[in-house]
Amino acid sequence: MNIFTRLKQLSFKSSKSGKNSGSAAPLSPDSPFDFDPDITSAGGLPPDPTATTEVPERSEEFNPEPALPQKKRNKVVGAAMATGATVTGFGRAVISPFRGAKPLHKRPLFWAGLTTGTAAIGLSVLWVMVDQSVSKYSPTDPLSFAREGTLTIKGADGTNLLQLGSDTSETLKLWQIPDRVKKAFIAIEDRRFYDHDGVDYKGIVRAVWTNVSTRGLAEGASSITQQVARMVYLDNDKNFTRKLKEVRLAQKIEKELGKDQILERYLNLVYLGEGTYGVADAAWVYFGKTVDQLNLQETATIAALPPAPNKYSPFKSPKFAKDRRNLVLSRMQEADFITMAEMKAAQAAPLTLNRKEHKQKFQQGRYFTKYVEQELQTGKYLSKEKLQQGGLTIETTLVPKWQEIAEEVVQSTVRNNSRSFSQAALVSLDPRSGAIRAMVGGKDFEKNQFNRVVQAKRQPGSTFKPILYTTAIAGGISPDKTYVDAPFQVDNYKPKNAGKSFKGSISMRGALTNSINIVAVKILVDTGFQPVMDLAHKMGIESELKPYYSLALGGLEVNMLEMANAYSTFASGGMHDEVHSIQRIIDRKGNVLYQNKLNPQRILETNNVAIAVSLMRGVVNEGTGQNAQLPGRPVAGKTGTTDKERDLWFIGYIPQAVTAVWLGNDNNAPTGNASTTAAYAWGRFMSQVVKDMPVQQFPVPNYAKQKAEIKLDPVRPGIMRTLAVPKDEEKEGKDGGGSSRSNSDDRPSRSSRRFEPDEPRRRTRQVEPESAPEPRRRARRESSGEEAPRRVRQSEDGGEAPRRRVRQSEEGGGEAPRRRVRQAEGGGGESAPRRVRQAEGGGGESAPRRSRRQSQSDQ
């Protein structure tokens, strides 16, 4: 017998005995518990039905616990009685509603309450689960959201430069969207948008009632914030869990973003049919207008589309579209956004459409954005898998305002000089970071996508000289060291100055200001090829350089971006960072996939750079770059002109910006212009972009503390001579000594672009100074007493050589024919009218034709 049965029996006995039963009430006959009425008086316990009448003998091992004292026994019994009464009362409370004429389980209200309670508990659990599932999303993701498969390229100010992919759209700022467009969408989609916290509960009730009463989908229940949450984070599956996620995300978005930010993203992301996303694309596709050109009825037509773009498409269902348009107008009037008269006039207007094809608006910088696309394909930033997945936003370094100015300058420069050159290019960098701020690779991207900033390899001309001069300064050569500007030959290389004029003794500073080629080559001999090439590579020149003497004059091929990057080392005081166009890459969820990190390296000592900069400031203040001056602001730079003015350059800088300008023809035809035109275009661009920049000064050089930080390796040429200065009529040439082209830069000829150890193509006699020994052949003849069999030479005693080509016979008496008479090497005899070589040491006049051929071979 278990304890509960005994407690029941005790309770029954106590109720029968009266006085000793305590306060427990006797059980009624209707009690649900069945008690045996035959309870023995001994011990107050009922008999055990399994027990026998005979009392078994006690075994010695049987040792029952002693009986409790009477007082303790009464307490235990009383507690048991109280517990039994409580259990009994609870049982009556639970069971009694289910008994009687109308038990509880047969009442509908009971089941309704039970269902509601269970649902509330289940919803609470589900809400917790939903909240945990959306916690991984950032509420600020809508600001950077891009659809999967798209590629969005943005400028440094957040402006969309280009979008690629099937689902692309033109993105507008909220201030670019007319007020009536905003109000139209608010009136029909979310009338209490500015009043709720992301979920409009009143709107939900109203929408449900409207849809029930009209027996259709007359009004949506999702707020604008909920729609943004669905577009950015979720899919369009219609289930309860997705709706709860949408609600929770909307609440989170409202806490992080302002109402205007949410509305802006909605109007740019909402799908409006015909493959259009956002109001800008819809305005173009449906009406062939920009969004600010839409009238009231056209605005209402677009605002009517979000619930069912295909159903309400004016192209597919004009009647449904017009009815829905009129509903939008009515809601706008109810919200006091328009007057009654405006509503009636717009509703009466016909549905006029002007279908247009989708457009990808190239807002700015197509040469630049194309360059960014090519950079992405290199795998330097992202894997191919990530790139193909799409949904990426590329944040670039381009400043749209600078880009707009650069494009105008390039186009107007070509237009105003169309007879000289047909193309121009410009690139501008921030020297402190290497960031590209503007890039124009030509005058017209739509006709020619060839980017002359990064794809064209051109000779930089004298714009390379600052790298040479800086190498010399960093090697310990003083900028005040003087060189002789006179005809000069090193091995088989004869550099020429632009105007074929010479200045005699001149310092390095003056030589750079006047862009003297001969001095540049002499400096290269003093510095050596390798130190110059090494410094050029450290400064950003990636193209191959070779140890040719023409290196001093820019006789190598590089692109504009490399040259601008090299000049950024000057502008930044000797620091150099890798040039870049991409600042950051984020995916469609806002996760950062790539972040550019600055890594500046010191290339040159600051004072050495300051000395070099002071030389380049002289070019702008006094030399060939005066057209690049900016009033009240220090500017340094260098012009450059190649053979026959085929390439016109100017690269200049201030401490905050480096800009390179190139002018020329794609077919390498001569321009007939000068590098001053490039300097003028540079000045036009920079004078506009520096308006908001503070004036900064370059470091002041300390010439007494010039430090040798580069080990020079001077060239050891086989032959190096200073030649005689030709007469005035020879050195002036057609332009009178270059006076009419005082601003024209050096022009290295095509055949002198590189140093060749072999002889030139045309066999020219090597010219020797007066002090040079006579040729071996002549000395050998004189030592043997033998006269020359050919070409009568003047004797050492000063006798006059024959005027005609007289060939003396070996016997000494015969006269040679009249052709090819060579002037005596040491005398002043008159030369023959044709093909007569000037005396190597004398001042006799050379024949015009021979001079012309010699000049061609020297170029």
C-alpha cells in the first residue's frame, strides 16, 4: 500500500472521529476519491487486503522502527491532512469546469483563449529567433548597396561615375529629385512615413480594411523603410518569417539612418518595371526625360508602379496604368500635396509616353573608369570569382570637379590648335598619397578609347632632365657648377641645342632654366648611366631604360602616368608612394574587400630635393615654363619638346598637386608648335583647381648642407671632344639662331634617341680638334717620303692646295681629274664648290650641300 492510499484513509478516519481529526472537513460522498469504509480502529489504518489473518512470528532479524510519539504523530497527520485538502481543492478547481451541464472544453471561448496564448508564446520565441537572424546585417548597408551582378564605380565624393551590369541605374542625390516626385511616392506608398519608426501599424490596419472592403489589393501594408529592407537584405518570398525579418530590419534601419537617407535610397533602388531601377531610369525609359522634367501626371504614373510594375505598366496596360495614376493623384490631394484643381487637370490629361532605350549615363571620367576596369582585371585587388559575382562598389580617388575641368581644358586646347595637333592628354595626382585626381586620355572617348595617359609610349624630352639633375645634386655636384655650352661630341654622339646656339660657360641652374641639351649630356657623363636609371625607377618610372647618351635628353619611351608619378617625389619633398586609382572595394552587403593603405618611402633627402625644386622653379619663373605661373603661388616644373616638335610636354607641381600635360598626334606627325602651349594648358587647369587650396611653400634649400647620398659612376667614353663653334650663318639656321622660338624646348632627333656603339648610317669623317695628332695614314706617308696617290693635300709649309680635284700621279707630274678636291687640313685654301670638307682645325667655309647632309647624319 502506497503513502497516498494511507493518507486518504487517515483523512477519512479523522473526519469520522471528530475531535481528534483536527480541522480537516469530512469528505463528501461525491468526492472523486474512493475510500474503503471498513477501517480498523487499531492504528487508524485500513487493513491490508493482501495480509493473512495469522500473525507471523517475528524473526530475530526483523526490527521495525519504533512508533512515533503521539504528539509528533498528530503533527504528521495534521500536515498530511492539510496537503490532502489542498490537492483536493486544486483537483476540484481543475476538474469542475470540465463537469456539469456545459463543460469548459466544449466552450469556444476557452479554445480561442488557449490558441491565443499559445500563439503569443510561439511568436515571442519566433521573434527572438528572427532578431538573432538579422543581427548579422548592418543597418547602414542600404547606403552602399549594389545589386548582384553590377559594378558601380564612384568618385572620391561618392558620385557615381559608372555602373556596369544587367541591373544598373542612375543614382541621384535627394536634392536632385523634385519635391513632387517624393510626395507622390509618399502619398501612395507610405503616407505616415515621417511619423512612424519603420513600421506603420495604423497603416497596416487601414490597408487590411481597404483591401477587404474592395476585395482586392488596393493598398499595400509595407512602409517605405520595410521596402528598403526587403530590397537590400531579403528576397520576395511571401511567408510569415520573411515578413517578421522585414519588420525587424526596418526598425533597425530607422534607428541608424535618417528619414531623408532612407527615402533617397528607396527612390534609387525601387523597381519600376521595364528593367528600370529608380526614378531616374524610369523617367528616361517611359517618357524620355530627366526626372526634373517630369510633369505631375507623369510623376504620378511612375509612382503608381511599385506594387505591380507589370500590371500597371503604361506600355502593357494603359487602362490599368491610367486608373492607378489617378489613384495616386487622389492620394496626393488627400494629403494636401496638391490642390483639387491640379488633381483634376492631371487626371484629365491623356497618358502620353515616349519610350527610350536604357542608357548607362557616363557622367564623368570614362578614360579613368576604363582604366579602373582594367586594373580590376589584373587580380591585384580581387579574385576573378569575386569580380564575376558582382554587386561591387569601387570607391576611387577621382575628384569629379577636377575631372570636369580637365576634360574642358583638353577639348578646348585641341580645338584651338587643330592645325598643329589632334590629341591631348592630362593627368593630375596628389603627391602626398599617389592618388589620381583627374585623368583625360584624349579629346573624345566615344570615338577613340585609346588612353594616352597609360597606353601611349612617348619620348618625354626635356621633362626627363630634372631626374638627371637631381641625380647629380644627390651625388654631391653643386648646382652652381659651370659647364661649357659649345659643340660637343662624346663617342659617336653629338647633342644639339634647340636653336643651334651656344651660351658658353653656364651653371647647371642656368642650363636647366634654358633647357640646354649639351650641358645635360655632359652632366650625364659626370653622373653615369646607372645612377640616373636607378633613381628614375625609384621615383616611379617603370618602363625599360637603357644606357644611351640620349637618356639625358629624354630619348626614351615612357607613359604620362609614370612621369607624373616621378614628379610627385619632387612635390612631396623626397617621399614617394605608389600611384593608385582605387581607394576601397565593398560588396553588396557593405563588407570591405579591399582598402588601400598608404606606404610612403623616402627616396631622396629633403634638402637635396629642395635644391632640385629651386632649379625647376627657375624654369617657371624665368625660363621656358613661364606660361604655367600661378599668381601668388609657388610653381615648379619643366617643359619638354621632342624631335620636330612631335611631342609637347609640361609637367608642373605645387606641394598639393602634380599635373602632366601632353600635346601631339597619334601618327607622330610634327606639330609645328611649342611646349609653351602645354604649359599654358597646365596653367588653365591648375588655376581653377587650386582656388580652394591654401597656399603652401616649398622647403627652402640649404646649399651649404648639400649631402651626397647617391654614389655616382661617371661614364668613361672612348672619345669626348669640344668642337669648334660654327659661324653665325650655320648656327642660326632658318630661324636666325632660334630667336623666334625662344620658348621652344630641345628637340632630340630620331636618330639620336639612343647611343649606338657602331658608326652612323652615313659615313661621316670624324672631326678632330686643332691639337689632335694627324691621322696615321698621313703620318706614315710623310715618314716614308711618299706622296699621296690621291687627293692632293696641302703641305705643312702653308702652300695652297689646288682649287680643282687634282690627283697627282705617283711620278709627281700628272694632274689628276677635276673632281673631289679636298681642302688642305692645315691651311686656309679655298675649297671646291662641291663636297668639300671644311678643315678640321680651320675656319674655312664648308659646302652647303655637305653641311646639310652632315647635319642630317648628326641628328
